[in-house]
Amino acid sequence: MWQDTASQYGASSSHSQYYGQTPQQGVPLQFYAPGPDQGQFYPGSRSSLEGNMGAHVPIGQGGPAPAFGGNIQPQPGGWWTAFGTGGFEGEPPLLEELGINFSHIRAKSMTVLNPLRRVDERIMDDADLAGPLLFFFCFGVLLLLSGKPQFGYIYGFGLLGSISIYTLLNLMSENGIDAYRVVSVLGYCLLPMVGVGAISVVVTLDGILGYVLSLLSIIWCTFAASGIFVAVLRMSDQRLLVAYPVALLYGCFGLLSVFNVGAGSTAR
């Protein structure tokens, strides 16, 4: 009995009309096959990803549909553009996204090299560590070329000194300052000491000349760093109190540039 019902359902008019089309060659889905008076299953869609996209036209309006180009234009420059520093059109450069801005590094370096000029109190609003790390690395390499490998002492003094000065500045000032800006200021103000390290490659500084140059570089670095801290924190009445611990820190770097600290332990 169920077989007769199934046969009657299979022979219904709706079922026969749905599958009543003649199979067409080359069309995998026959029930979606376009008829002679039908363009596509979804009117207004594009035929392929690289073809033209027809605009949607309401039913009942004749005439050809306007076409819009669907091709994707490739970016100029090729795949090697991803490894450059310029970036794509309309996007910021890669170095700027990484926080490396050469114009800002140059401006801060010129402020350190000319400490007598008035310091802008907003100079450290865009603090960075690209310049300080570069100066610390150059200082260590120059000392290495002069026969004094002091990388461990340089980074050790820099870390302990930055923590100490960060603590003192926050205790002395009302506004306070973050550790990132403290490290940035101390690193940029190391630039005169890098010049002494460059001189030590050519001339031996274990003498009167070395003592004078290291003393001048300590004063220069201290004056520049204390000026920036005072301008940023607005504590001009306490500049000498700020300059004292900063001078002790740069004095350690001055000793590293003159003497070979690890020579005695290495010889033993």
C-alpha cells in the first residue's frame, strides 16, 4: 500500500514539472540551468570574479544593465615593497609604526649637543628608545674597538641608574614622570660620552687628556639631562638636586671610557 502512495506522489504534477526539463550537456546543476528567457539564477549578479558586475534592474524594466568593472588592481611595487621602509600608498611607513622617527631623533640629539639653547617642555611628549639604544650600542662598540669590552657594565649601570633616577624624580616632583621617559632622556644625553668613546679608539685616554675629556663629557651630559628633566617636570628651583645623581651616573660611564674595568680579573 505504501508503495502505491509513493508511486502516486512520485507521479504528481509538481514533481514532474520540477524535473520535467531535458538534461543539458555540460551543466552540472540542471535545476539551476538558465532558460532561453532567463539570464542567471540571481538577476543582477556577476558571472565570475573577473567579469563585469551588472547593476540590479527591477523586474519589468527592459534594456541592457549597466556594467561595472570587477577587476582588482594590483598594488605597485611588487612583493618586495613589504620588506621596505616606505610602505604602501596611504599607509604610514614601517619605521613610523615601529616608533622610529629619524626627525625626532635628530631634534633631540641637537638639543643635547646644544644644551645652552632653551629646552622645550614638550620635547619628551614623544619619547622613544630607538635613539638611546643606538647610542648605548655605539658607546659599547667604540669601547670594544679601543680594547675595553664593557657591554655588561654599560647596561648594568644604565639599568640601575635609570631605576634610581626614576625613583628620585618621582619623589621630588609633584607631577611625576614615567620610567620610559627617564630612560629616553638619559640615553639621548649619553651622546657626548659616545664622542669620548670615539676618541678613545684613536688616542689612549689613560692620562691627562683622557681625564679632561671624560670630565667635560660628564659635565655636558649632566647639564643636558638635568635641563630636560627640569623643563619637563617644571622644577627649575631644584636643578642642582636633579643634577647631582645624574652626574654620578654619567661619572660611571666616564670611568668606563677611561679605564679598562675588567682587565685585572681577566689577567688573573
